[in-house]
Amino acid sequence: MGGLRDPLLVAAAAFVVVVATTPLTIWLSRRLGAVDQPGGRRVNTRPLPRLGGLALYAGLLGAFAVAWLLPTFRPVFRTTSDPIAFVLAATVITAVGVLDDMRGLTASAKLAGQAMAAGVLVLFGVLLRFVYIPGELGTVSLNADLAALLTIAGVVAMINAVNLVDGLDGLASGVVAIATVALLAHLRLTDQALRFGDIPSPQLLLATVLGACLAFLLFNFHPAKVIMGDTGAMLLGLLLGAAGVSAVGGTLAPGPGAGDFAALSIPVLVPALVMAVPLIDTAWAILRRLRTGRAVFSPDKKHLHHRLLELGHSQQRAALIVYLWSALAATAAVSVGLLPLWAVLGLLATGAAVALAVTLAGRRDPRRHRAADEGRPRL
């Protein structure tokens, strides 16, 4: 693969654009009345502007403009439709998010918008073309209909996973940043480049998302000045899902010796494993609501981040705990392609023990914690 210079320049461009435009989104949110009010299932104690996701979208456009000038990524724009797919899909999901943040969309309308954005990726050729099944089957090529269905389902699932994890200040930005670092590490540390050739499309997208997330954390980590809203959460979910799909399906066929789990599966599994916490939380929420006869999409205050706050963790500590679990899952996923299985299991067991100890230790009394945080802005 190419050197680090160009991906770092793309990440820096996204960072600078997000830092420059986030104050504008704060002003715009207040001007339009797009402000998240305290109460209900919210845990913020004062109104917060909620169109911060527009800055993330601006970061995407700015980073791609810079990438077009760089030798590593210029072939992506000249020989593939990937950048067009990423930008158009991002535009669709951003529009859906703005409508939801401004007016509120029904669950079915939001789901339709998410599927439309994922469909744009498929329309421009960003889709899973094959999967790896351990055993004699090995690499299995997918027909067009199945490839499109799996791609749309996977991207929509990732959109909703990131949207769900966006429940505390800095949570979604931090977790997505961890996922991008893990996937970038996998692409560079494995021999996937030798098998697939240079694959700059996912690198371009991952570098962009990483820079944008790190910049947004400057404004969004507790106490937050702005939140990304559904606009930003759904956008990050779309881009993360698209990067994973692009890393696997961006070639016409795997090269010689590419039929192994690490090369063909981990680029999709890394984002999924990093999002394992919100995905499991989502599944449990659905079962919980079905068991009590409530609508599947009805909100409540029983998600993981709510429970961490109830245990007495501060918002900062709760976010860092989720970061720790996400980093553990990402490390385990990337290690599969680099270490023996026994080493991966040992690393996972040790990390899980440490993460569990951190989760359960050092908690404060919830009542004292709430009193101490009274008046401080929280999402």
C-alpha cells in the first residue's frame, strides 16, 4: 500500500474542516430551533444544538477535495465510482438525518431513507461480491441480488448501531474512531494488499472518518457544546459500513491465496465487533420491548449507557468504559489475522478481565454524582 503521508493529509483535512464548521452548525442549530431539550429519556441538563452532523458531512467533502489532489488517491477518482458513491450516499443519509433532527421522522420513514442511502452504494458498485465460508466451500461468489441484499442489510444495521450508541457525550465519535483505527491497522498489517493489490478506496474513507471524529470530539466530549444528532450518527454509520464493504467487495475477485478468513471477513467484522456493545444492546432492547408488549422502536432509558450512569459512573467515565470494551473487541478482531488462536483468546480473556474490573470498580453514589453534575451540559 501507499505510504502514510497521503492518508494523514486526508485525515488532517477532515479534522480542519470539522473544527472550522462545527461552530457554524451550533449557530445554525440555534437559529433554526434545532436544539435538544432536556427531559424524557435524555440525560442532558440544558438545551444543546443538534445539527453538528452537518460539520461531519462538510469534513467528508473537504477531505475528498484534498484527496483528489494526492497521488495515492487520485486513481480512485479517475478509475472508480467509489467517491461518487460515498458522497451521494452520504448526501442522502444527511438529508434524512436533518429532516429527522428538524421535524422528526417515523421509524418506517427513517428506515426507508437508510435503505435508500445504502442502495446508492450498491447502485455505484460498492457491495459485497463474495464471502468466505470456513471449510471446503471457501470463497463463495454472490449473485447480484444476494450481494445487494446483504450489503443494504449490513449498512443499515451499522447505521442504526452507531445511531444507538450516540447516547452520551462523545460516545459515537469515540467508538467510530476506534473502529476506523482498527480497520486501517488490519488493512496495513495483513498481506491483504499483496492479494488484492492497492485498495485506496477504504483507506480514503477511513482516514476521512477518523479525522472528522477526532475533530468533533473537541466539541462533543462531556461537557458537550453540540451533539451530532441523527444527522451525524447515521452518516458515521453509513461511512463505517461502506468502508468495511469496500475493503472486501471493492475487487472483482480475490487473488491467489486470498481464500482465508482474515483477508475476506475481518474488514466487515471489525466494525461489527467494535459495535458489538450497541448491537447486543439493540437486540436486548427489542426482546425487552416485545416481552412487555411495547412497540419495537419505542424509546426507553434502559440502554447500556443509561445503566452505566445509574451505576454511578460519570458521563466521561461511562464513555471511556465503552471505549475500552470497543477497543478490546477491535484488537481481538485484528489479531485474528496476525496471531495464533491461543494468543488471541488469551489477549481477549485478559482484556475482558481488565475491562470488567474497570466497569465495576471506582463507582460513585449515583445520587451524589447527579448532584455534583447538576447544571452541567450532558447529552
